[in-house]
Amino acid sequence: MLKLYGFPLSNYYNKVKLALLEKGIDFEEVRVPQMGPKTEGMLAMSPLGKVPWIETEQGSLCESQVIVDYIEARWPEHALIPADPFQAAKVRELCLFMELHVELCARQLYPQAFFGATLPEKYVARVRADLEKNLSAFKRLMALAPYAAGDTFTIADCCAYVHLPLAGLASKLVLGEDLVNAVGIDWKAYVKLIEQRPTAQRVAADRKADQARLVSP
């Protein structure tokens, strides 16, 4: 059975988890400590120790987009990527753009938004300018009709569902304004739509339970 390594507070872990659930694939979740040193066994599967990674009968794979592409090729049933080559590329384009230019940009705010750090004002100002520019560009790609890439749930929704709320919340907490919403992406309504799906409900419930576990005395 495929094993998924990580923890439910990781948005990239939840991207892969949602894809596995949507496709109806049996898998085992293996919790990886969020803090502490990485073992040689962990680094053998994910050389930077980043989650998620998977273990298959043939070996391990890391990097979430590589993992979901493998999943799609290995289990083509309940497809999350269109069969048409151009439309498939458009879905992957949306995922890559979202992660490189939105999530990784917003991630620079996470230390202050979620972990108690204080970031320099000039640093925050630069991130804000970049994030505003990148979100405006991203809006040109995201269909929201009603799903991220059009009228069908795809792997782009596995990305958007886990990434956009963090970008919106981090910008609200650090910058005083939800920049995702400010550019015209109503991510809260979008999340409500996605959470009508039992698979997303399970991801959300597991994430909330993990968060509660971390803050409990």
C-alpha cells in the first residue's frame, strides 16, 4: 500500500492527501515530526527532509507536484487532469504558477503570521509589493467557474484549496489586508464550495484536529 509521509498542518501534504482521497486510492498516512532532526531514513526519501513524500513498491518520491503527477499516471481512474494535452498543461500551469508565485511568496510572511516572529518593515513591504503583483497575475489564470480551472474539479483545486486560505490569512495578519480577496478572488466562498466534498471535509477535520493537538497542554 502506498504510504504518505507528513503531517496534516502542511498545505503541500494536504494537496497530495486530497488528490489521493478524490481518486479513491488506498494509502497509509505516516506522521513525520514537525520539529527536530531528520533521520537518515527520512533524508533517503526526501533529501531536504521536506514533506510530503510517498513510499511506493518501487521506491520513494518527493515534491508534491511530482507525487500527484505520478498518482495520476499510476491510477488514471477518476482523472484529476484533463485528457486533452493543452487543457492538461493549463491545469499544471495553474498549479505551478500558484505555488511559485503565490504560495511561496506569501510563505515569507508565515514566520510573523503564524509563529510569533517579527519581520523587518522593508522586508514586509517588499513581500507585499510582490504578492500584490503576483496575485493580480494569478487572477488572470484562475477561472473560478466554479472550480479553479473551469467547470470540473481538477488537481488545481487540490492546490487552491490548501494554498489560497493561507495566503489570504497571512496577508491579513501581517499586512492588515487580505490580499487574495483584495484582487477579487473570493477564496472563502471557493473554500465553502470545495468543502461540500466529503474528501475536503476529511482533510479539513484532520488539519483542525492536528492544530488542536499542538495547542493542547
